[in-house]
Amino acid sequence: MDISDLKEILRILEEQDITEFELEQDGVKLRVCRASTAPPGGSALVASGVAPARVAAVAAVPASPAPTAPAPPGAEPAANGTLVKSPIVGTFYRAPDPNSPPFVNVGDRVKVGQVLCIIEAMKLMNEIEAEVAGEVVKIHPENGQPVQYGDPLFTVRPS
């Protein structure tokens, strides 16, 4: 990922009025947070827990644990089970390609780490894995539907 890719990401996020975006690719974790009161071009970049800085002055940093960084939305308790939320903005796909069966269906039992879906973001296919073992009780978005950061993807009843 180079500076032109970062500028393109920021341009898209600004056009779509998206305030948070996270991408992990080839061991590099990129997180962009933009405060609604920031001046134009005031987006901040956080790479693996590095303090916010202007994008023009930041290079991507290899991912490492950042204990003080807020956790992306993942699995969280819901009334009927555990809610799995989208960690990124993109397009939701239930199968690896149009001719393949879906990764999971309602009623399927899943294990921790099992792929539930793919979210395509900027031509990158990001596998979303189960964070809890259990039964899929609901699939929230439709196949091919755009999803935002934090949108519910699945409800899984823990076993």
C-alpha cells in the first residue's frame, strides 16, 4: 500500500461521509478515524496503535497488538445470541464466488475461526470469521448488499 492508495481511501471515505474505516492486508493494519468536527482533510490515520497523524506524513506500519486501541466491532451479545458486526465498510458476500454455495446458512453450526462471509473493500476480499462457536440464527444483510462499519452481519447462538 502506498501513499496514493491512502489518499484514494481518504477521498472515498470523505465522499461517503464515513467516519471510521479499518483494513488489514499482508500484515499491515490500517485504521482511519475522522471526527465530524475536523477541518477538511483532517482525517487521522492510526496504523497498529500509532498515534493519529496526517496521512501525508504516515507510512503503513506492520500490525502489532495495541492494548489501548478500541476494539473493532466483532461479536457482541444480542437478545437471541451473539451479534457479529462488520469490521469494515464494503460489499457483503455469502459465498466465495457466484457459483459456490454460501459459507454458512441459517441453522448451521459454526466453530471459532470458521469463515462466515466475505466483505469486499476496494477490490480486496476480506474473510470474516466466527468469533464464537454456535448456531447461525440470522443472516442480516442480503448477498451483494453494501455494509458499513459496525453493521450487524450474523446472529450466532453460542453453544
